[in-house]
Amino acid sequence: MELQKVELTDVKELANFASSIWHEYWPCILSENQINYMVDKFQSEQAIIDQIKNESYTYYYLVDDGEKIGYTGLSDKGDYLFLSKLYIKKEFRHKGYGALAFDKIKNLGYPRIRLTVNKNNKNTINAYLKYGFKTVDEDVTDIGSGFVMDDYIMEYQKGA
């Protein structure tokens, strides 16, 4: 499995790919209205372009044997890397691809990696704990239109 950098010319394709994964993944935790709102706010073509141009984001496809099986969004925060998104298509989950992706991400050279994870997303929380993350804080963020993100903040430190 490899990380394939998403270029600005590929953002429309990424936005469509992200939307399909989000609409498949989140219904067990979030309402359809919140999923639609969050996709538009965070994973639309314009949102991704803004993140790349203004928030130091880099997006990568997770590619295995030539097939795009997922994606990740990372943001350079100076003293740490923010792992904003790591999503894998349903048929490729629970096959070790998350661990492979994280191995590649942690080898990008940052001493710390931080992320936020929905408090009700138990399987993902357990996966990050297995990868060596620790819960360091909690955060409730009003994202507009009456929706909030109720998250744990988790952190991985090299050598910890």
C-alpha cells in the first residue's frame, strides 16, 4: 500500500470519493443531515481546496495494487502533524490497511501526531489506542447549523 499525493487537479475526484465513504461510514453515528452538512463544510471540492491553500493540508489517496482504497488528510501544525482524516472504503476495512497507512504517516518525520475522533466512534478509538495514541483532551466544537462535533483529542508521540 502506498500514499499517493492528491494534486489540486484531482480535488473534485477526491471530494466525490470522500462523500461516498462518509455516506457509507457515518450513518450509524450521525444523522443524514449532519453527514451532508459536514461533507459540504469539510470535504466538498471548495473546502478541500481551501484547506490545501490556507491550512497547510496535504491529501493522499491510499492506493493498493493500483486501486484507491481510502484517503487521508494531514495538516502541518509546525511542532506536530494533525491527522484530520483517515478513511478506508468499506470492503477494505479490518484488513490491516489502517495500520499500514498509519505506519506511513508516522514516518513523515513529525515527533507528534494529533487527531480528533468522535466519542461514539468506538472501533476507531480502539484502533488508535492500538497504534499507540493516548487520549489527551476532549473538545466539543459548534460547527454551525445546530451541529456539534463531540470529540476526544488523541496524540501519538514517537518514542513514548
